[in-house]
Amino acid sequence: MSDATLEDDRRLSPRSIPFFLVHLAAVIGVCALGWSWKGLLLAVVLYYARMFGVTAGYHRYFSHRTFRTSRPVQFLLALLATSSAQKGVIWWAAHHRAHHKYSDLPGDVHSAKLDGFVWSHVGWIVSRKYEGTDESRVKDLTAYPELRWLDRWFLVPPIALGVGLWLVGGAWALVWGMFVSTTLLWHGTFTINSLTHLFGRRRYATTDNSRNSFILALVTMGEGWHNNHHYYQRSVNQGFFWWEIDPTYYLLRAMAAVGLVWDLHTPPARVRDAHLALPATVASSVASSPTAPAVAPPAPAFATTAVEAG
């Protein structure tokens, strides 16, 4: 691929226009309606409800298969995830698996290290370059017609949510519950692609620049423990220790308690505690260097037997 073609691929996609219109609607809507603490509460509630769809659905289930569930619950997770307006589950998982395969190397779809903050945070998702989907990466997902339909018509869930908010609460509910909440949700999610590869602490020596962040774990329901995740991608919990807050994992544990999900894969002690076996000088260098040698073989990114008909 020539440099000219690459630059063409990175041009803004016309399909991303709604993305910018939602930002504009959020700002204009709040200015027109005025500040509302109740509105902010509605935005936050829908932010975290849909963030769970992103973290448990898009990420830990569809991208990494860290637990198993029934086919109806699989669809409901896909529906909740897609209501976040971050495209379809097949598209999302395919690009995320590519990110892990080439993390911070040529081929990574959103490397802050190679391409800078703006591209890794938002540029890649609004460009022409990654509009398509490499379905060879997600054959375990394309086998389900309902997921293929939802991936094709990914705008249906967020539009339905917006219409529902309008019918129930009028312009106030639409502005705060849809436009403000979705804008915050986008950028909350995107911080994991950008900021957790730039700032934070490293417990494990991975081949990329992934880092852990307590603040971003709060913002993203546990996704901020990004170095943990890149070290052992198969784990359903990204907070490996009790003090690493991971609300997504807590909710999945609750779902497991009532039989909605099962086979939650957690890191073996030898994996979780591998950093403790390092000499102090090496452990210190790991915390600041993304190029230190790995201390354990990389874990598989996903399994293909995560769903059972139900």
C-alpha cells in the first residue's frame, strides 16, 4: 500500500457524520434546555448501563470469550452493547482481536504509541480505513444469523433507545439520556484505546505499552486494568487483586449466581503472581518500560465455545 493510499484510507468517512452530530446535539441541547442535575443522573445511569454492554458484551464476551452463556443471553448482551452506538458486535470484535494480535506494532488499528493520541482515541473509528470487517477473525460469531443481522443494522438499537426516551420524557430525556450519555460513553470507552497505552503503571512485562489506571477503571467499570488484560486476555476479571475495582466482573459474578452465565475464566495464581517472582530491579524496570522481556507465554485472546443453545 502506497503512502497516498494510506492517507486516503485515513480520511474522515462520510458514515461518521452522525457521530459528530450527536456531539453537537448534546452541546446545543444542554445550552437550550439548561443545566439539569436530574438530566445528568439520567445520563450517568444510561452511561453505566450501556458501558456494561460494552465491557461485558463487546469486550469480555464477544472479543475474548472469557465466559459462556446461552444463545438468548448472548443476543441480549449484543443488543445492549449495540445500544452504545459503537457499531456491530462482529465489527467490534474483529477489530479488537486485530488490536491484540498487533498491539502497538504495525497493523494495530489504534496504537497511541505509533499513531498518537488523536488517532488511537477517535481517528481510527471515524476513518474510512476500518469501515470494513475481516470476518475471518470472527467465524465463531458470524455463525449466528441474529448477530449478523444486528451487526448489519447496528443503528437500530440506539435509534430505538432515542425514540423511547423521546416518547417517555420528550426533548429533555432525549438530550440527556441519548445525546449527552452517548457522547460521554464514547469517550469513556475510547480512553482505554488511547490513555491506557500512554499513562499508568505496568505490573507485567508485555510486548506493548499497556498500563493500569485506577481512575479509568472507575470510568469504564473495570477496563482500566489494561496491563493486566493485555498480559492475560483470557481472564473475565481485569482487576486481578481484591483492591482493583472491577464492577463488570462483579455483575458477571452475580449473573453466574443465578445461572445466566457460567465458566467464568479467571487467571491461575501462577499467572497472576508471576511478577512477584521477578528480582526487584527487573520488576522496577517493567513498571516503566514497555520493552522489558515477558515473564510468561501470552494467553489466547479468545475461545470459540462460549455459547450454548438455550
